[in-house]
Amino acid sequence: MRFSILKASALVIGFSLACSPARPQMQADRSWADKHFMAAFDEFFPIEHAEGDFIAVRAHRDGVNDVPEFSVVLENTQTPHAIRGILREAQSAPLYQQLLALHAKDPSQPYEQLKQDLKIQEWKFSAEQCPAVAAQFQAFTNIQFVRPRDDDAEDEHPILYQFHESVGGGDSEVLESLESRSFPKWANETRKALDACAAAAPQSSGKIGGATQVPQP
């Protein structure tokens, strides 16, 4: 019996020693992903610059980052037939999870090298290709912003919707996290409408950085 107990103890100790390096490595991987996530989010889901008047939104889930990120940019250059929409979506897994997996696979590689393997799909549509582009651009002008209240219920890890609007010389930014509010509703409706256009778009295997782009004919 004593031998069995000693043997079992040795197995437990051996198992603990074998597993102990994994936890620090996992923490290191997460620290690395935390450090580079916003840089990747800004690079692959930009909403700061566009042509002419534009309405842009991007979304990610705060804290846990377990929902695939997306962005929508609607541009209106005031030139006939120049309204266009750009839809970007993380593919196969959320951007954060992709970063985590890439770094865990090869910790020696820098972000600038690993980002080439990030999977983000991009589609560009004219208003003729996707009537939802012009319709959703107009729909946004009818939205009224409602200021958050102290008693608003909110998830522990909400999806954050970051808006950037530049129309008629005015520039504004809004951050929303309540799905029931008009801005997130508009963002999800617009994404759904552009997803429908993307489903009918020709496929392309070309890449721009880490993003696969479906070009505008």
C-alpha cells in the first residue's frame, strides 16, 4: 500500500512538473495577443479615413474577444455613381483568437511577420452592385443618438460598436454597447444587407496584406 501511495504521489508530481511550463507560456501568448490586438484591429478594420463623406463602424467584443470582428464603411464622394460600401470580416475565428494561435504556433516570429497570415475578408461594392449601400447611407441620417443612462443594463463583456461619421464637413465619433440602441441596430442591419451582397459577389483569391479582397468589377 505504501508503495502504491508513493508511486501515485510521484505520478502526480511528474504530471505537475510536465504541465507547469504550459501555464506561463499560455499567459505569455495572451499578453502578446493583448499587446498587438488593437494595432491589428486598427490596421485591418480602419474607420478613420475614407473618401468624401463617409459613415463607418467597426465592432468587437470587449474583454473576451470571442466574436468575429467586422467593419462597414459607406463612402459618398459626391461624384455620380461614386457611392460605395466596404465590408470587412474576420474569417474562421475572431482576430484576437487568430493572433493567439499564430503566436502560440511560432513565438519567435514578430507581429509584422505573423500578421500576413491573419484571415480577414474584404468586399467592395458600388451602389449599383449593392443597392443596400445607398439605402443604408440614407438610413443612417435618420438615426437619433440617445445618451447612455446610469441605469442602462449592460453585459460584462459587451460588443463595442465604434462609429465614425464625416458628413457635410462635420465629424463625430460614437461608442455604443447596447444592442437595443439604434446605432448598433443600424450596424447589424447594414452588415446583414452587405453580407447578402457578398454572397452574390464573385470570389477572389487575391490578398492585400492579410486580407482577402473581392474586387469591384
